[in-house]
Amino acid sequence: MPTRILGISAFYHDSAAALLVDGKIVAAAQEERFSRKKHDYRFPQQAVAYCLAQGGIQPTDLDYVGFYDKPLTKFQRLVETYGAYAPASFRSYLKAMPLWLRNKLHIPSQIDRALNYGYRGRYIFAEHHESHAASAFFPSPFESAAILTLDGVGEWATASLGHGRGHKIAITQELRFPHSLGLLYSAFTYYTGFKVNSGEYKVMGLAPYGEPRFQDLILTHLIDLKEDGSFWLDMSYFNYCQGITMTNEKFHNLFGAPPRQRETALTQRDMDLAASIQVVCEEIALRCARHLHKLTGSPNLVMAGGVALNCVGNSRILRDGPFEQIWIQPAAGDAGGALGVALLIWHQLLGESRSCEEGDSMRGSFLGPAYTDREIRAFLDSQGAKYHIFDSEEALLELTVKLLIQEKVMGWFQHRMEFGPRSLGCRSIIGDPRSEKMQKVMNLKIKFRESFRPFAPSVLKEYASEYFDLPRGRDSPYMLLVSPIKADKRTANSEMKQPVGLEKLGIKRSVVPAVTHVDFSARLQTVEEEQNQRYYRLLKKFYEQTGCPMVVNTSFNIRGEPIVATPQDAYRCFMGTFMDALAMGNTILLKEEQPDHNSFDLEAYQSQFELD
């Protein structure tokens, strides 16, 4: 009989579930995709149901169920912290305790309910950073590797160093709360006016517009950084241990102003703050990586934890660090912990071996639900939608490329949904990267988000090194690395005097301006046919007709909304934006042909989702 293992993460950030059958990853998904609540932290009831359905099993068929951290240990840390900071912590205590007493301390009963009381085995609780480490190493293509995990906080650990070999991992060193790179970065996320736990990538995207003029202030006053990457934060500047904000008056006085109010205009100072904390983050991560290399001597590094989603920092480690190869878990945040604990049970607890073949075992991270053409058309018919049916993929791709060349913005909904925060060509919005207006159109008329936000290119793997300074053989399938545009593809001189701040947006920097950030970099996704066949063939056809081997790829959603999961989600997002066309399965919808395309209540659609 096969061994079936369910992994679960919940109650902090991005709840998720994952299913293994005899060590093979069968399904994984975040709860937000089903509940339509971005970063849904509640118990992943619907994600669990999806994973079981995808595996064709009942709760009674499960052999093991694992949870990604140890709630009692985390609760102990919370109580000790509140006690240490009392009475200043009383308000935060009152806010946190009801959720803990109602849900977080009763994980087994929550899982029992989700599994309809059908599971009769024991529940296995892993350490938070152990789950991260397992999610990083076990699916990686390496037989042995150094392991680096960086995030906000688990139970007590905020960072860990370790190594993996064969089917075993070991964590050898860790940094402990309240000293945390993730929380330090989140403090500046809060201070620059973005939402903590979702706006950190905005700070990263904003950083190239500024200068790191606050770097020395951070390193002098906020942090005592050691050569090995360990550090102590001066907690007198922070409020996250005892309050409901990240920073306090002493912090604000140090930087000369209160936090920026959300949705207010960005200033050059905000951009300089973003640049400063990004540089500090990179330096800490790089020092950790160098120290880890000295400890392990491994040429390979694997990474997970929320900080591992900082693709600029990852690229700094790859470029300036000692490791020859780096692999990063595509669901590096807490969602990936569900997969990590399942893999930990299979390999570490049960002692099952693992084989390393070329590539990883994440299956492209296409681990979510898929929908048949029959299901798609049945839904479209129920909406009275007008659509074109294509009997051949060739014809579908031909029209898609034609529309892209006309500078149309298209929704692209195909096959299985991605696991993790990035759309990788199955739940994507795509456009022509050669268009000078595409970046602005997508941000303001499709995504309804800040104009400074960059877009990523999906590029045919075999042509990536012609456009980007990515060494041949180094790929970026999960959009977790950045790479400079090659000099011969640039149309602006990087040495010339540049405008400041958001004025930088007005310069065409390369032959693919829609995906070239203001620092001449791009957050890269390399695409190969084995992982996503239809998407690869779309890029191939676009290349054949234009000579450009890439398209713009951004997630299929609007600001504040999770990435779409179902045909219903995709259609509503298509109709609720200024998107021009939508390819779903073997059908294409054109906006102007939809009978109610002028009557859709745009504001009502947008109002369903909280701005992030």
C-alpha cells in the first residue's frame, strides 16, 4: 500500500496544505486561492479538501498528518515576551490571546474537523525552521547542500543554518527572537507605509529609485552586525515585541519623521529608506551565506523562509557569495512549510531515500487544481459569455501572439495552478515586453497598483543568456532571481546622469522596456518545455514572429486579490479590469465581444479586496 502524508501550515501567514504519496508531491495549494482572502491565515479547510481530492483519497486513507510548527512552543514564546514587556504589552496581549485560545492552541481538533474525524493516526509537529529547511533541501536537485532559512520568526528561531545529505537534514546554528532579519525588513515596510507581511516586495521594488543614504544610520543605531551574519537589534527602537506597530517614537526620531501614511504620495526619502534596508538585508544574508559555506564546504546552497523571496538578495548571494549553485523553494514562505513537514516525515522520520535527478522534484510548482475545457465552457455558457473555440493548439497560439503583437493585455489561464506567490505561466497576465507603454498600462489599468512596480519577463531558457547576464546553465524557473539586462540590449546609458525618484520611470532602458527595471535589472523566469509545455510553445511562437524570446508575465489578479484559481475567478477578473482578451483552456474571449463589458461594476469588484 502507498504511504500517504498530508502536511498543513496555518494560523500565521499563508495557510496551505500539501499531499505526498510515496514521497511524490501530488498536490499543494494555499487557502487564499479558494477563500479569495489574500494571505489567508485561517485553517486551510478548502486546501486540505483539494489535496485529498487530487490524490483520490479519503481521510481514512492517510498514514500521517504533519503540522509545520509547534504551537505550544510558539505560545510559550509569546507569553514570555508579553511578560517581559509588561505592562506596555497589555494591549497587544489582549488582541492576540483570543485567537490563540480559540484556534491556535487546538490544532488537533481543527485537523480532526477538517478531515471529518476520519483520520485515526497521530499528528506530527515539526519545528518551524525545520519545516523550512526540509522544503528547501528535499525537493532540490542536490544530493548534498548547505541550508539557509531566513524569516520573521517561527517558535523562537528567526534564521537557521544547516546542511542536508541524502535523506537527512540537520540544523546546526540558529538566530533567535527578537533579533530577526525578516522583522527588521518588515519594520521598514511598516515605516514606509506598506502593509507588513505583504508589502515587503514593494519595498524591494522601490529600492532602485533611491540611494542607501540611511545605511550607516541603520548599522550604527539599530543593529550590531557580526562577520558571520549574526546580529543583535537594539529593541529600544522597535515596538513589535510589546505593541501593535513595528516601530516606535525613538525609531521615528532617528529617521526624522513619523511613518508614511498608507496610500499617500511616496517621497524621495521613502525611496532612500527602501534602498537602505535592502542593502542591509543583502549584506546580512551574504554574510550568513559565507559563514555557512565555511561550516559546510558545500558548493550548493538551498534556501527557504520569507526572506528567500527577496530575489534581489538571492542574486547578490549568487553573484558575490561562495556557492556555485543555489536552489530556492518556490513557496519559500509559510505556505511551503506544509510541504516541508510532509517531506520531513517521509525522509527524516520514515527514513525513506531520495534520488536526485536533473532538475528538482517540485514539478514546476504546478501543484494546484486544473480545469477541463468542458468545465470552462460550461461556466462561460452560464454567464452568457462569447468565446472562440480552437480545435488545435496551433490556432490558439497564433491568435494569442497576434493579439500580443497588437499590444493587447491578455489573461492566460491554463493547466494546474502554481503553488507559491508567483504566477509562472498558468495563472498569468501576459503582454509584449517590447512595448514602451505596457508597464504603465498593466500597473494602472489592469493591476490597479503603484506605477513604480516592475514586471517580470518569462523567457525561453535557451535564449536567456542573450538578453540577461545570467551565466549559461544557470536558470531561474521560479522567478526568484534578478539579472541585469546585457549591455548590447540597453538603449540608455547606465553611466549617464539619471533623473531622481519616480522620474526614472520615463526612460526607455532596453529593447524590452516593459520588463527592465530602473536599475537595468529584471526579475527573471526561465521557461523550459518539460515544465510547462503550452506556455513554452507560446513563447516559441512569439519568438518566431517577433525575434523576441519572452513575454511580460505578471500574476493573474488585481491589487489586494489572491491569484485566480478557477474559471469563475479568471472571468470576473477579466471583466473587472481593462484586460483585452482571455485565453482559458482552448477558448479565447475578446473583451469587446462580451455583451455586458460596458456595464460591469468595476468599483464593486475592486472593493471586495483589501488594498495591500
